[in-house]
Amino acid sequence: DSGVTQTPKHLITATGQRVTLRCSPRSGDLSVYWYQQSLDQGLQFLIQYYNGEERAKGNILERFSAQQFPDLHSELNLSSLELGDSALYFCASSLTGGVTDTQYFGPGTRLTVL
Amino acid sequence: AQTVTQSQPEMSVQEAETVTLSCTYDTSESDYYLFWYKQPPSRQMILVIRQEAYKQQNATENRFSVNFQKAAKSFSLKISDSQLGDAAMYFCAYASPYSGAGSYQLTFGKGTKLSVIP
């Protein structure tokens, strides 16, 4: 158990809908990362937050948005869902967000878009 | 942009034997960090080992060790005395210290599925 929690574990929804994925970092970690794992694209970095502020952005679609709240939990919002958004979404956390940190991954949320 | 290539989609090893997983990467940076992550059937991503490029000594963690060849841009993972619990997807990853202050992102390879034969 990494100490990173993600809810829900599974999510099934329809095209065009909007969903919110939630992540709670390990106790004491200030930085949160989101990754998408799909069969065709592999594991891709989406976005990083540190203490409520966006720090780095990867291949995140405009239909997706994220934020980190004052209690340090983070949410990833996915809207206007398409079939291709079906994937495993991971949250990771680290202490300071710097490259000398280790990123600890949560168990992931499996999103299925029908 | 950095890229990470794992040329072996699948590998198998006999229990108690040794196996080496390959990884190559492409970068123009002189300083960077390399990682091997394990993803068992539970889907949890688990850090196995990390290597800082400025360190010449190869990293080791118990039965896991790496062969880091900076000039060749190669970063292979050796698993000794393979155990059934080692069966998993293994991902090689790269991180740059130049992404910006207090930020970094992992760039992953496509992964190698390791099977351990009893």
C-alpha cells in the first residue's frame, strides 16, 4: 500500500458525460501527479500540482481539467467523454515535487466509456 | 522530447534464474534520472529502482540491479533469483531535472511483460 488513495476504483459512463476522479496523496506529500494508461498510448503524464498550484503540464486534453485543494487532495475532471478516454487513470504523490523525490502511485481508477 | 524504448514486449524466466530487461532512451540532456517501475496484476505501480545519471555506480536493490550505460543510453534491469511474485509488467521511465523548479514528469516506455515459470 503506497498510502495514495483514489476513488472510485471503477467508473462506467456514457459518451458525452462528465466524471470526476479523486485522489488523496500520502500524508505529508505536497505534490500530486496524474497519469493516463491506455492500450494504445501507454502511460502518459497529464499534469502535476504542488501545494495547490499547477507545476507541469503534459498531454492533457482541453476537455480535461484538474485542481488541488487546500487539504491537498486532487480531482481530475473529464468532460465530453469519448470512447478513447477509456483508460486507467493513476494519481501519484511526492514530497516536494522535485525530481529527487520518488513518486508513489495510487491503485488507479478504471474508466470505461460506453 | 525524450523517448524511452523497451524492445521486449514479453519475456519469461524460470523460477530462481536470472533475467535482464532492456531499455534504451533518447535525450540530449546530460543530467537525468531513470527508473524501473513494476506493475503486477493488481495494477499498482511500484518503484523498483532508480538511477541518477551523474552517478557512475549502478544502483542495486536486493535482487534487482541495473546496468547503466550512459554513452549507449541504455538502462537494463537484472532480476536475480526470480520469484513467482516478480511476474508483472515492468516499465522503464525517464525524468528530467530541467522541467522547471519543483516539477518533474515521468516518461514511460511501453513496458515488458515478465512471466515467471515455476
